[in-house]
Amino acid sequence: MNIVCEFERARQIARDFLRSRRTARRLVRVNSSLARTIVQICVLGCCAAAANAFAQKVKIEFDHDADFSHVRLYEWRQHPMFEKNPELQTRYATAIQLVLQAGNQQLVKRGLHPADHAPPDVFVTFFVSAMDRAHERTVYEPAGPWWVSPYGWYSSPTWTTTEIEYYTDGMLVIDMVDAHTSKLLWRAYCSDTIKDFRERDKNVNATVKKAFQNFPPKTK
């Protein structure tokens, strides 16, 4: 009788042990799934931060004592940087033409006109540059669902894919100078990310439009 009782007690201990192992496996499975979820959230957060870093930026500075109400006629002038470095003018020839076209369009909308037959009130000049860059990101992709074997639950491997996105960082500085005193009246610092170089004209148009959207500025 004692032998039977001890045998039943041993069986109960074995069953309890197996239950504890299955519970532990469930916990491991849950924790592993939670860890993968956290990794995916972190990756999405990083991608969102990278997208914000690519946002178009424009900063305006101007002479608060200047009277912009008398600014009616403008004339384009070559930037000193292009005068000293002709190779840059050749390199950015397409960008220069795009800025000139977009600038004329926005200035006319703001009530200014080219000084074709009269002395200009202001000279408008700008400098543009660009730098090619690459952004690398890692994407986590589970290869399949969980599966079970006689030894417990296991997860399928998680594959990682590295993607490289190539883009161009563009910089544009537009200056407006008093034609009579050569005093700097207004300046726009602009930066943008060009992801599709074939559509760079859209980036230039949007940037120049944003630069002049509050022109003339409100002064004292």
C-alpha cells in the first residue's frame, strides 16, 4: 500500500513538473512575441523620425527697419560665389534656371516686376548647392508562424533586410539687396531633400514658393 501511495505521489510530482514546463514555454513564447513587437515599434519610430528629418525647411531673416512698400522693381544678379567659382555655375546650371523661373513667378505674384526699362529697387541673387547622400534602414520580417514539436513551441526565424535609399540634400540661399545702398534687406535660408531627381523641379518650385509666401515681411 505504501508503495502504491509513493508511486501515485511520484506521478503527481511529474505531472506538476510538466505543467510548470509548459507554462514556462508559454511565457517564453509571449515574451518573444512582445520583444518582436517592441522591435517593430522601434523601427517604425526610427522611420518616422527619418521622415521628419527629410522635411522641407525655410528660415527668413530681414531688416526690420526697411520699408518694403517701395520695393516694386527687381533685377537678378549673379551670386559672388558663382562669379568666383564658374565650375559651380556649370555644375548647378539646371538648378539655377529652375530657381530663376520659380523666383520670377513668385515675385510677380507678390507685386514685383522685372526692371526691364527702369532702375531696379532691389537686386535679387541666390546660391544653390546639393550633396548626394544615402539612408540605410533595417526591416524585420518574420519568416513564418509559430510551430510545435514534441519538445515544445518554437518560433520561426526572423529575417532582416537592409534597404538603402539614395537622395540629395539641396540648399538654397536667396538674398534681396537694396539697389541704391547695397544693404541686405531680406534673406531666405532654404533646405530640402530630393528623393526623385527627375522631379527636382517640384522641390524647387515648392521651396521658392514657401520662401516668398510671406513677402513682403511685416516691419515696425
